[in-house]
Amino acid sequence: GCELTASTKSYTFQVDEEDDSDHILALSVVCLTDGAKDECNVVEVVGRNHENQEIAVPVANLKLSCQPLLNLDNFKLQPPVTFRLAAGSGPVHLAGWHRIVHREDASFEDDDLSEED
């Protein structure tokens, strides 16, 4: 997890480029924590699209009086990814999980598929 505040507006999760594994980052919960003001706190995810262009997508708009917590149901992302507090002063806590799949461990068996006429 990480915490975004007025003084720490972004956090980047990245993996070693030379790592021969697949990485999945899943965002589970975004919530306001102690000390948050009753203001809109917008959290964006900044990543790259298939053309390697940077894109920013808002994933949460939290306000203490009406929506202090958002369950993102393990929203899966491909690292590197940056979480940015685009509006508000937080503190906003982000929680999730990181899965590493080693390519040499992943075995794919070919199924014997036959076409039926």
C-alpha cells in the first residue's frame, strides 16, 4: 500500500526491467484516513497505453461526508504505474496486492482439439 498527501502527491510502483517475470498489480481499496478534510480527493492512475503514450485515468473521487472509501475489486494494472492525488489534500490510503508469475514456471499444455464436421 501507499499513502498520498498534500506533501506526497504521487507514488510510482515499478519492477526491475531485467526481471524475466510477469507482474500484476491489483488495486483493492482507496480510502481517506485520519486527518482528511471534507473535500473532494481525486486519485488518478497514470500508465502507458499500447502506443506507449502516457495516460491518466481517475479511479476514485472521495469525500469524507459522502464517500470516504471505495472498493475497486482488485482492479488489475500492469507496472510501472503511478498513483497521483490530482485534487484534494488527502491523506488517501491505497491498498492492493502484487503477484509475480515466473515465466519458466508457467507451463502451458496444448489441448488436443479436433474439429468435428
